[in-house]
Amino acid sequence: MTSRTVLITGGNRGIGRAIAEEFVAQGHRVAVTARSGEGPEGALTVRADVTDSAALDAAFTEVETKLGPVEVVVANAGITRDMLLMRMSEDDFDAVVDTNLGGAFRVVKRASKGMLKARFGRIVLISSVVGLYGSAGQANYSASKAGLVGFARSITRELGARGITANVVAPGFIETEMTAALPEAQQAEYLKAIPAGRYASANEVARVVAWLAGDDAGYISGAVIPVDGGLGMGH
Ligand code: NDP
């Protein structure tokens, strides 16, 4: 296994933190961005909001100085602002798209500079099963997550010949603060629809992300890898 410099956005909690822990455990040099709190032990924490290009640029520069050029980037930071379409404000739509899709754009654009120079890069975008499956009350969120697929595939066509891969991981129902906040009735409904009959742990997502960034996955690009217990099958 080649040791890499890895940057994960939103690594202070939830899935991002589990991803950072997995990369640390595998012996990589790991940095996380966080707006608050800290990443796991063994990872460098840098402050950045993914809606702020200047803050992201400064965070990347700090990571490059302390750990070396970023070779693996995981765009994980994301938010929900769920509401039925009729009542969804433009602000709620824009905030979710600007964080989930715009944030990935800013992070990947900044990371691509060093990757092009190195002629190597692994880009992993954390989407969601609802990106392609759809979800009532989440028009903003699912649109932002579907957008990541077109984004990854365009990057693949643009940068694929330069040793850079871009893939999407689409988790289903994962036990984190984000899902704990969903109404109980909605959680029970999801559980009924999941062929695996259970929710996943954040670690199960983290291990797939680490594998995609590893030496064995160099010929996989533009793919959407579901980690959803079969929930989104066929979408
Ligand atoms: P959490 O709510 O637990 O964590 C979200 C993370 O994103 C936090 O670290 C948060 O930082 C960060 N974040 C949010 N907005 C910004 C911003 N503007 N700038 C920088 N960081 C930001 O979510 P999860 O761990 O559950 O989700 C992680 C990713 O996985 C998200 O993209 C989510 O859409 C996706 N996902 C989650 C699923 C689930 O079941 N949980 C299912 C499918 C996909 P802070 O603490 O500072 O707010």
C-alpha cells in the first residue's frame, strides 16, 4: 500500500470522521477540515467552510505545508434542509446546493492543481442513495447529490488521462447525527425498504472510500458505488 496525503472535508463528526479514522488506521497522512471541533487523533485539523473559497485555499496551503501535496481528496461535508417543494424557500435550496455541490466543486478545483502537477489523484465525492432514487421533501438535497454524479463523470473525462480518478460513493441509511434527526416514522419506513434489513455504520462507508483511494482501484473512475444495503438497487 502506498502512503498518501489525504484531505477530508467535514471530518470532525459523522461519516467524515469515520473516513479520517480509517485512513489514519491504514497509515496515511490525514487532514480534515472542520468548522468546529477537531478531527480524530492522528489527523491534522484545519479550519474551513466549504462555501468559502479563500478559507479552503488557506486550509489546503496549510495541509500542503505540513503534510505535503494532497493526493486524495474526499468531499464529504454536507447539509440537509428538508421541506416539501411547495414550502421550500430559495434560500433552503441554494444553501444545500451551494454546500453539497458547490462545496465539492471548490474543494476538487483546489485539489486538482496539485494532482495535475503530480499526475496522480484520487477524488471521492460523498453523494447519497437519494441522489438517483429521489426523496419526497428533499428536492434540494437529492438534486445536489445527483449533481455530484455528473461532476465526477466530467472530471473523469477531463482529467482521466492525467492519472486522476473521480468516483462517487452513495451511502444509504447510515447511523449518524444527520439521520438521528429524521422523524421516527420516516426512519421506520426506510428500514422496511432496505433489503439488508438494517442501517449501516459509518465505518462501512469509510472502508469503501479508503479502498477507492487505494492502489487496487486505479482503473475505477466515474463510477457510483452504492453502500446502501440494496436500498437504491437499479437506480
Ligand atoms: P453530519 O451532519 O454528521 O456531518 C456533516 C459534516 O459536514 C460535519 O462535519 C459538518 O461540519 C460538515 N459541514 C456541513 N456544512 C459545512 C460547510 N459549509 N463547510 C464545512 N463543513 C461543513 O453528516 P453525516 O456524517 O451523516 O454526512 C456526511 C456526508 O454523507 C454528507 O455529505 C451527507 O449528505 C452524506 N450522507 C449521509 C447519510 C447518512 O445516512 N448519514 C446518507 C447518505 C449520504 P460542522 O460540524 O462544522 O457543521
